[in-house]
Amino acid sequence: MKSPTLRQAVLRLVATQVCLHAAMAGFRMAAPLLALQAGYSAAAVGVLLALFALSQVFLALPAGRFSDRHGLHRPLRWAVATASCALGLAVVWPHFVVLCASALGVGAASGLALIALQRHAGRLANSPTELREVFSWLAIGPSLSNFLGPVLAGVLIDSAGFRSAFLAMALLPWVAWLLVARVPALPPVPVVAGAPTLSSWAMSRQPAFRRLLLINWMLSSCWDVHTFLVPVIGHERGLSATVIGAILGAFAVAATLVRMAMPWIAARLHEGRVVGFAMVATAVLLALYPLAQQVWWMAVLSVLLGVALGSVQPMIMSALHQITPQGQHGQALALRSMTINASSVVMPLLFGSVGAVVGVSVVFYGVACVVGAGARMGFGLRTPVRAAAPS
């Protein structure tokens, strides 16, 4: 990013995303632990985790259209207020039913904010090279927040209790608003006479877009299985909240570091090679995870898995912006969000049910087989080169 203005705006967007997503990530780690301590089963925890994504399934398309119409700041205002109120409920009434309602609220807020931030970031770029670089930096946000949120929540739980952790998560969205308020707004995308406008259904039927969504779904399922089963395994093995948070944090740190290197990698390797090798590595690592009995071995696999999965999102986001119409980036992002969040609703329920019946090892092996079988599709990924929308 050669322009200082572009660099400053992207850094503010990254910091905003870190604060908002860390609030959800910390709550997503803390709420299942509270439920497990209260005696709820792995299947109940699966329901709780599924609710983080359920609201995003139904609200993604309206959120995408809302962002296309109103830009960045109005969606962020709604997201901050919703997340703070939802997490505040958990502070006042930390019971399972309230945790479920809070999960719905904070999930909806996170989804709306993510679509608006990603759309704005894509419009800031003026070339395919800048597009890859912008999304490589923006992809650092979830990685940092997946470290900050669980680690902060784990430390607060062990030192001051669950309510203190929930309160800290409720304050983070307001820090995000202070950051994003200083990001300049962009003019609306000009309407070009005769330019094609695709419906959501027509966009989802395009072969390149559909293939990209399928690859994204496979890899996001791997992310979900790691996020869901590490707390379950840690609880079964008697690990503390701090240790569980540290294992998840190690995954996030590794994903962050590899994403910092993605602009250099993207200039030298084709998207298909990066995605294909990541899918092969992920399949192998997930198959090894059930064999890890010691904490250090779990941490090593978590780091390697973070490297593999962390390398994928910038490539997918750049490709998505290049294969969709400029005025419908919010809608395309919403379709992607709908797909992966629908998966995040179904998969934890499936993980919890299968894990309760036959053990969590079968879940790891099953997901490893699916992503390994899809690696050929990843290697065959082809991305047309298009310039991003002018800012």
C-alpha cells in the first residue's frame, strides 16, 4: 500500500475489526465453558455455538444490501450498539438461556460489521495487487481477535469470574466505534446505464462463484471444528480456561503471522496453489489432532493449523471481489457470509451429536476426509484478473 491515506484507513479498519470480533471470540470461548461447568452436555454446547452463526444466516443478505446502500458508518453504529447490549445481558443474567440470546445478538452484530468493513476495504483498493494486499491486512483482524478475545476472557475467568470476562467483551465494541468514526466515508458506487445487475440467486449459480463458496465452506468447517472441539477436549482433560484460551490463541497468532506474509506470497504463487496446499495440510493436521495427548502437542498442531487456514482467506476475498459486479460487493460478501454461517449453525450441532455418540476423534477424521477430498478443487482454482472499484 503505497498511499499513506490508504494505509491509515486500512489500519483503522483492521483495529475496528479486531475489537468487534474479539468481543465475539472471547464470548464464544467463555460461554461454552460456563455451560459445561453448569452441567450442560456437549450437544447443548453445540446448540449454543450454532446460535452465533444462526442470526447471520438470515441477516446476511439484508446486511449486504444495507451496506451497499449506506456504506460503512451506519452499519457499524448498529453493530456496536447490538453487540454491547447483547453482551451486557450476559453480565446481568449469566444463565444458559440468556447466553443463547446473547450469542444470537453478538453474532448478528459481528456479521453486519464484517460485511460493511470488507466492502469498504475492497473499495479502497485501486488494482488487483492492492486488493490482495488490503485483504491480507484485513485478514489479520480476525486472527488477532481470535487471540485477544479468548486469552483475555480466559485470564479474566480464572482471576475474577465469568461476569468480569463478559463485561470486558461488552466494552470492546465501543473502542471499535471510536476507531471507525475517523475512517473517511466513500462516495456511492456510480450506476452505469446498461450494466448487468445480478440477483442473489443468479450470482450463486455462476460456476466460479459457486466453486469459490464451496472451497470456502470446506475450510471454514475446519475452523469451526477446531474452535468447537478444543474447549471440549480441554474440559475432558481437566485443562484450565487459561490453557484452553492459550491453545486457541496459538492458532490465532500463527494465522496472523502467515497473513502478514501473504502480500509477498501472493505475488509469487498462484491462488490455486496456495489454497490447494492449505487444504492438504489441513486434512493431515486434523487427522493428527486426536492423537495429541499433551498440551504442547496440541499447541504445535494448533499453530500449524493456524498457518494452513490463515493463508486462505486473503486469496478467497480477493477472488470474490474480482468475479462480482462492482456495485454488488456487499451482496456477494453476504452470500459468502450466509454460506459459511449456515455451515456454522449446522456443523456444531453435528459435531456435538456425533462427538457425544462416537467420540470427538471421529469428527476430526470426518472433516479431514472432506477437506482432503476437496483439495483437487482448490488446486484447480482460477481467478480472473479485474481491477477493483475506484475509490
